[in-house]
Amino acid sequence: MAKEITKKQGNSVEWNVVPNRLHVTIVSPENVLFEAQADSIVVPGEKGRFEILKGHAPIISSLSAGIITCTGDENFEQAVKGGFVEVAQNKVSICVEL
């Protein structure tokens, strides 16, 4: 885990632990399709494919038909008809329609 300074005042410093990887959860209405740590995720956004890396800005986006690709210790690919993705604090939650 990496650390980053969150507050510095005088000689006082607060540290915040930042995960080295993304925690990814991909679910469909029927079940959990994938849950693991990942280095990157590529999703088919409504305005085009985009990649999510560690430190990505918070976002909620709808997904169009395409392929979700996760890269890490466990690589994963899934074709989807659509869905939603939420990214916040290195946690990626994806709900898809298959």
C-alpha cells in the first residue's frame, strides 16, 4: 500500500493509505461475475471505451454493448449488452446486463 499526504499544517502531517490496485466487483442481476484486485479495467462507455486505472476520478457512467476487460493477477473478459459503472476511491462497481 502506498501513502499520500492528506493534510499538512505546520509540522503536522496526516497520511492516508492508498491501495496499490483497484478492487473490482462485476455483477449481473443473476450473480457475481467477477470480484478481485485489478491493475486496469476497460469498459464500453456510452461515448466510447475508456480505461480505469488506480487513482481514477470518481465517476458514474452508463455502459453500452461491448466487452469489459480486467487486467491483473486474474484476467477477465465479459461481453455485455449494457449496464453501469461506478468508480470511487479505487473501488470499481459494475452492474451489467448480459
